[in-house]
Amino acid sequence: MVKHSTEQKKFLAFIKSAKETNPPFGPDTRYYLDLYEHFRLGKWFQSWNWAVFLLSFFDLDYYWFLYRRMYWNAFFLFLGRTTFIVSLIFALQKVNLGPYLPKIIIYLFRMILSLGLGVFANALYFKFVKRKMYSVKPGQGLGPNPILPIIVLMIQIAYLSMIFRLLIDQPEAFKKLLQGFYFS
């Protein structure tokens, strides 16, 4: 049996439920123990997070941050990416670059963001946990939150359905709404 440091036990208690922090560990707990060691040793190469990488292709990577209770990160990621892409779309419409170059630019941005999030998401999570784990009482960890991403998804679907309904029913009103919002 591996002996764990006090800080490592606190780390595990913060991210996992009580039953998951006792040996024998499951694969998820072992993954985070390895992640803890990776960052504790200060390795220069960050780790890879497939969940965030794959979710980012559908612009849903902020769900991982919500799931991990990193609410501000999720908010700024969603707001920053959305604002940047919408602004880029409007800027590229003003310049005649042909039908394909604007799409290539946007996909290139999304690919760079996907790769960056895949590489740095675990590091962001580790730093978040290190900051928070000393302010939480024992047994009161902040494990994953599976409910909030589902609620946000339902709100997002409702919002998008309203936007699409406006786009279908009144395309000119939708265009004026966007122009007034971004160019007022």
C-alpha cells in the first residue's frame, strides 16, 4: 500500500467522495493521484485532457469546467470565445476574403483553442484545487457537479431555440438585433 502525504490526502478528499478516497482506488482516483504527482513534481509538460479537447470541438468545453466547479473559468471561456468568434465573423464580413478563408480562420482559432484547453485544463484544475482545498472543511470537498452542466445545457437549448425561432420567423429583425448589439 502506498503511503500518502497529508497534502495528497487533502487533495483527494477535496476532489473525491469519502468512499473513493480509501484503497483500493478506482481508475478515476488513480488518474487524479497521478495528476497530483505530475504537478507536485513541477514537470514542464502539462498533461492532456481528452474530455475538454473533444468537448471543445462542439464549443461545449465549458461544461467540463462547470462539472469541475470552476464556474468563473467556464463563464469567461464561454463569454470570451463567443465574443471573439462573433466579432471575428462581423469583421470578416466587412473584408472580402472569399467564401472559404473566413471559415478557415475561425476553424484555425477553434483548433488552437481546443489544443490549448486539452493541454492546460488539468493544470488549471490542479491550481484551482490547490487554492480551494485549504478553505474547505474536511469531508466537505468539492467533487464533480453533474447537475449544473445539465441545467446550463437546458437553458442553452431554450435560448438557442428562441434565437433560431427569431431567425426563421423574422430574419431582418434578427439581423438588426445583432447589428444594434455589436455596432451601437
